Amino acid sequence: TQLLEQSPQFLSIQEGENLTVYCNSSSVFSSLQWYRQEPGEGPVLLVTVVTGGEVKKLKRLTFQFGDARKDSSLHITAAQPGDTGLYLCATLPGGDKLVFGAGTILRVKS
Amino acid sequence: SQTIHQWPATLVQPVGSPLSLECTVEGTSNPNLYWYRQAAGRGLQLLFYSVGIGQISSEVPQNLSASRPQDRQFILSSKKLLLSDSGFYLCAWSVRGGRYGYTFGSGTRLTVV
């Protein structure tokens, strides 16, 4: 079983729609990271959340860390084609080794 | 500023041939270095990580090996490639602890034929 479960696996929406993707676990984490990866490139860090209940905003992206620090969500408002990519959540369960979820593939159609 | 270089970008190799992928980091000292493999554009699997020169930890038994001959150089190798070694290989670095995130290279698409 995956340490981090991401849902949905795939999402295809029209430009201008809102969406939320989720990252869940049965374990408690000290922090959670979100990355976006475009085809043929490496993942790029978007945000790190460390406090239960924390909300961080990055332009049209809103990240939330669950109160119990077992889950996180990423909400995109008015999605644009440039938001297309693979969204990965990741955590450090112990030590320096980052563990990733399987990701959500987002496609935004114009 | 820190940068990470990974090459080549794409590689097609026959089964049984050797492999050498190189990754270098600039602008930082004593980084943690990592090799990940990504299959079918989904999650990343950690293959090797290193906290210093000559210090390599393997996460998954496989046909690959890694070396760190210099502080900011990380090499992924194989003596004889298998078809199952095909994939997208990513190098990354972080400061100690990793809590500030990883910085990834642009990846190598390896196809074993």
C-alpha cells in the first residue's frame, strides 16, 4: 500500500473550472510538500505545509493541511491550460528521504 | 543560485549494454543527492541517495548502482541493461533534512531496446 494516496488519478476539465485534488494517508506527518511536473521535466516544488489546519495560497492555487496532519488538498480556481501537469504530494516519513504519492494528472482544455 | 544539471536528456540503449547517467549540482556544498525513477508519468520511486562522497544507500534491489566521486556529482550506472530498466530517471538534491524540498534535474528518458 502507498503511504500517500492521491485522488483522483486523472482529471480533465475545461478552462475556467475549479478543481480540488487530494492527498490522504493513515499516518501523521510533520510536513507535506506539493510538486507540479510538466511532461518531460522534473517536478517543481510548489509549497510545503507544516502546521495542522494551515492554508497557503499561491496565486490561484490554495493548499490546505488537515487538522490532524494526515491529509492535504490542492484547490485550483479558474483553471488555465498552463495548469496542466502531474501534481504530486510528498512527505518525509523519517530521515531525509522524500516519499511521493502516485500523483494526479490534470488536463485543462481551452 | 543553485542549479542542477542532468544528462543526457534522452538515451536509447540495447539490452545488455552499459549505462552511465551523470548529475551535477552547482552553487551549494554537501548536498544530499538522490536518484529516482518514474514509470508511465506517475509517482517517483527512490533508487539511491547519498549524504556525502562515497556514501550511497540503495533503496531497491536492482540492476543499477550509484556512485558519488565528488561532493556535487552523482552517477547512475549499470553494467548490463535490461528491458525493465526503461523509464524516466530523475536526479535531485536537497539540503540536510529535505524539509525545504527537493530540486530536480530535467530528467533522462531511457529506452532499452
